[in-house]
Amino acid sequence: MQNGDIVFTGFALGGSAAGNYALTPPTVAASITSKNITVGGSITATKTYDGNGGFTATDIDITAATLPSNLDGPDLTLDKSGATGSFAMANVQSGGIAFTGFALDGTAKGNYTLTAQPTVAAGITPIDITVSGGAVTTKDYNGTATATVTGLTFTGPLTDDEPFTSPGNYTVSASYTDSPNAGTGKPVTATVTLQGITATNYNLINGSPYTLTGNVDRIMPTPAGLDVTLSDVAYDGLAHPVTVTPGVEGLGAITVYLQRQHGPAGRRRRVCRHGQYRRRRFELPRRHRSAARQLYGNRCPANARRI
């Protein structure tokens, strides 16, 4: 680019009076302005989430950036050494990166003006993490298959920098897959779900299904409706069966044995539970104990109800 004068040649006078004049060639002030030029070519910018919105040289590929309108060949080059770009936020997102730092170089750079720094589409992608460990909380049988899982560990490049808490940034839903019945080492299938901004920045690759084992303890329900008496049964030293219904959903009727311990009908009596519950033997006269042992197993519990 330069300023100067243009001296014209080739002008001539004509006509019958031309000999009366001397022609002075014109000189005109003139300038050559620089050519506007922009950065073109293929520029890519992608990165995996690392908690920092800035793009480093490894995240940006500017090797294919060019000057499409270059008229001077190797005398004009694109200086990429200072080129950088960043997102406004550090979380996973897509959008545009506004670059700075591109410059012109070469002997012909004075002939051009770089009119704008490029803006290119870019994105931050989630980082992969895994879940491991955990334990299923032992529960008493309640007729449902739901399970509670605690103590999970999350592993990945950035998991030490971010606490993983439930229900803060993840939730767990779990259930016993075989049945809700009591047992040990029962299979449990869980679904671990990230939530909030954590779910945006991290990709949990093994959260569903996540398998564990757990235990369901048996319960000893208290039978209902034991307000019964043997006032109309003469004392004979034997136990007499009475059918009662447990106060627990899903369990059928059981047999309760009542025995008048001694004396008249007004004396108190001992109840011994039997049937679907733990088999127990009650105190009988010695001559009956062998048969009772075969029928009812161990002795009557110490907390047997008195009626």
C-alpha cells in the first residue's frame, strides 16, 4: 500500500492551431489501498470436560486455517502462533468460539488488512466416569422388593474434585430381582442416575444396570386375636388348639395351643404359638412331653402371653 502521483503520457494536441501550444502531461495524486482479507479454511475446536472453559492448543486444530484471498502466494502467510479461543462457561455445551491472535506475516503483509478474527462452532463433551462398590442395606421382610443402596464410589479423571452425594448429584433406585421374600445373598439390580449439572458434565457408563446382592431378614409377627379362654374346658393337663389369624398381610391362619396350667377354670393359662411361625413346645406334664416334643419342637417362649 502506498501513496504517490501518476504521470500520464500519450496526450497530444491536434488541430490547425496546435503549433501555438505546448502540452504539459498531467500528474494526478493517487494511492493504492490494502486489500481486506479474512481467515478461512477449516478450524475445529472440541474438548472433553475438564472444569476449565479455555481451549488449549491440543483442543483447537487451526492447521487448516488459510487466507483464501491471498494474491501474493508465499509472500503472504497467516501467523497462527498467538491464536487462542475460549468459551464463556466451563460446563458441557456447544456454541461458538471467538478467536483472537491471528495475524498476517510475510513481505506482502502491508498490502492486506485482516478485517476480523474468526468465530467457529465448537463444543465441550462430557467426560466418562464409572461407579463401583456400594452395599445393600439389610432390611426386615415387608412384602416389597425395594432395596436401599449406599456407599457407592465414582471413579474418573475429575471425580476427586467434585463430591458425589445422594440425593445431591445422583440418585439410586434398586430392587430385589428374584422375589421380595426373606433370604441371604439375594440379587439386587440398581439404576444409578446422575442429576443436575453433574449429569451434564459426566457420562456414567455403567450406572444401569448396576448389580449387587443383599439380605432380607425374616420377621416374627405378633398374632392377633388371642383373647380366648378355656373356661369351658375341664382341666386335663393337655394343650387344646385354637385357630387364630395373624395380623400380618399375606399369612394364613395359625394354630395356637392353650393349656390350663392347673386348678380351676379361673386360673391363668399359657399361650404357645405354633404353625407358620417358629415351632415351640410348651410345658406339659412329664407323661405328655415326648409326644409334644415330636409335634412342637422347642419349649414355649418365655414371653408367651398369659390369659
